Amino acid sequence: MAKEEFAARLRELREGRGWTQAELAVKAGVSAAAVAQWERARFEPTWSNVIALADALGVPIEAFRQAPAVLPPRRKAGRPRKPRPPAEEPAPPVAEPSSEKRKGRKKP
């Protein structure tokens, strides 16, 4: 089983319970960052963590061997593109200065 399949299945089981990553982490006794990295397929959990995840989710360990309903699309390798800045709105028209002199102001 590829890391991506395990990651998708873990997310599927967690979301099936209606839990956040933080809630699963507390119940499994691991950090929320670890759950996030496992779900992103950056790292694979150790065997003891797989057991803890299965116990927390109330599923047999074999549940992780089943294929997820939907695999997330594969990402391209490399740095992600920078987001484009929002399109700027045209500046409001500036009123042209009047040709009349202002009263009460002297030129320096």
C-alpha cells in the first residue's frame, strides 16, 4: 500500500467519525502535527501509532488496508506556484484643481 492510499484512508476514517485532526490526535495519544503529516502522506506512522489510531477510531487494523473511496489527485513535484494578487480596481478619477485662487491663503 502506498503512503498516499494510507493517508487517504486515515482521513476517510477520521472524517467518517466527524473528528478533527486534533480530536483524533488526543484520542490516539499523538500530536496533531503527526496526524496532519500522515494525512498529507509526508510520513508514515510507526506500527504502534497505527495500533493507537485503529483503537482510537474503533476499527480493526485491517481497515487501513482497504482502499479509500476516493484517492486525492497526485500533486506535481516541486514548489507550488505563488498565488496571483487580486486584480486591482481602477483608481477613482481625481478632480482637477480649479483655476480659481483660494481665498485667505498666501503663497510663500
